[in-house]
Amino acid sequence: MIPRICITLFVSVALFSCSSTKITSDYDKEADFSKYQDFHYLGWAKESGEIVNDIDKRRIEEAFGNEFKKRGITFVDQEEADAAVSLFIVVDQKTGTTAYTDYYGGMGGMGYGYGHGYPGWGWGGGMSTTRYQEYDYLVGTLVVDVFDTETKKLVWQGVSSGTINEKTKNREARIQKVARAIMANYPVAIPK
């Protein structure tokens, strides 16, 4: 098991350098999304607060704030907002297996013989060897929940999940890209 401090380091350095990112979303089909004119953040879940540094938290909040703003929904610092948004991150350790087959594991012999009255050479292939190797990897999941502040009900959820790698270049741009990808499924489109 990877210690918590190691996971913290991985996430704060590399959460948004996920490869093969999968985006999903769901929403309450009875909710009137046109009534949400402003929103406030509910804060980070305790576990997320421990694994994401403050700089990345601000980047994530700003990225989603910009995406909501594009849709006419303004961030406010008060609880009287029409909608409340929560953000949290989960990191799971997974185990994968790779296999490698070595077809040159052994050579057969060569021989001389007769077949159907004709002389000829023969060759026998050797045995192959397959090796299996297990490896650990981390899967990061960012969840965005939008609640109606009047009813306290969840009206929309967007999720991004992917394998975390160690690339750290352009993290701010990648955070914006992930926020944009998640919000592409939000029921209110960006006006043209």
C-alpha cells in the first residue's frame, strides 16, 4: 500500500496529467437549470483537502468558475446563491498485470533425414516462455456536484477519471482542459 504522504505528493504534482481520461455526467431531468444565476462553493471534502495542495485547489475552483461564468452563472461568496457546487477528489491504487512472451526461450535441434525417398533437413522450434509482472498505478477521480440551494438536492454531477502519471508540465492548462471537458456535459450550453 502506498503511504498517504506519497499519494499526496502524486496528486498535488500530477493529478491533471491524467492519460486516457474518462468523462461522465448525470443530471436531474426535472430541474430548471435556467434559474441558477449564481453559485458558491461548499468547500473541499476532508480527504480531498489532504491530497490536493492549496494552489491546485484555487486553480480548480477558478477553472470551474470560468466555465460557469461562460454559461451566465456567476460565482458569489455567499450562501444565498441559487446553486452550491462541491468539488472532491478520490485517488485509488490499482494493480495491473503485463505479460511478455519470449519465443526464443529454447532452440530445437536440426536433423538430417529422408522423407518420401528424398533427403532433407528439419528444424524443430523450441519452447516459448511467458512472464507476468504486476504493477501498481493510481487512478484519480475529480467529482463536481451541483446542488439546488433551496431544495438541497443534487441536480448535476460531472466526473473525470483517469490514470495519474508523473508529467508536471502545463498543469494549469490541463486543469482548465479537464474543467472544460466536464462542463461540456452541463445542461446549459455556452451562448454563441
